[in-house]
Amino acid sequence: MEKREALFEAAAAARRHAYAPYSNFAVGAALITSSGAIFSGANVENAAYPIGTCAEAGAIAAMIAAGERQIAELLVLGDGAALTTPCGACRQRIREFAAPEAKIYAAGPEGIRAAFTLAALLPDAFGPDNLQEKLT
Ligand code: THU
């Protein structure tokens, strides 16, 4: 299966398990690492609204738990007329583990609608490199 197709299928499968009773906006995300492994996540809302988590955060947590660190590409899948792109906080979460050139796909139920680079979504980002001198 082609990489983007595999990402779409993984995001769609995760989205079917989304827990979004408050917004009724189910989201699925899937990422592929530099080693070719795919991890997915769904949004998990909460009665205490602000602590709900995004699909992207779930996919990143799954990647880290499996011992991987490098996001090559990520796809986010949501419904509706407007494009579902990662929220601002998730752009920063992705930045931690992805290069500026990493591809980010925005998809609807019918397939991929748009492709961006991370740098296009989060220009001049603050990231791990900024703290390199402090860490060494
Ligand atoms: N949401 C995501 O999971 N990812 C996105 O990229 C956009 C928004 C979720 C958060 C919340 O559960 C619901 O969508 C509505 O904002």
C-alpha cells in the first residue's frame, strides 16, 4: 500500500474510536516515522473541556511509547467543509519530532484534501535546536 494511503487508513480507523461527545467532531491522526512504522491516535474529550486531547497528541504519544522519535509525515482527518489542519498547539507538538520539511496532510472522509510542510504551518518555529547550547 502506498504511504499516504496507509496513513489515511490508519487515521480513519483511529477516528472511528474518537471520543468526542461534546464537540461531535471526531478526528483521527496517523504518522509515519523515519523507520516506516505507523502510529495513530484519536481525539479524547473530557467533561472538563480544556483537558481533552487532540488526535495528533495521541499519535505522538503512541510513537514515543514504542521507542521512536522521528516523524516523517503526518495526516490528520476530520469532517466538514473547512480543512482540518493541526491546531496551533499540535503544530508545536509535531515540531518537537519532525523536520521543517516534514509533510502534513489534511484529509476529509473522502481522502487527502491538502498537503503542507510543517514549516508552512509553523514558520520560524521554536524547537529543540533552540535549547541545544543549554543541553550540552
Ligand atoms: N481536534 C483534533 O483532535 N485535532 C485537530 O487537528 C483539530 C481539533 C479535536 C479537538 C476537539 O476534540 C475537537 O477536535 C474539536 O475541536
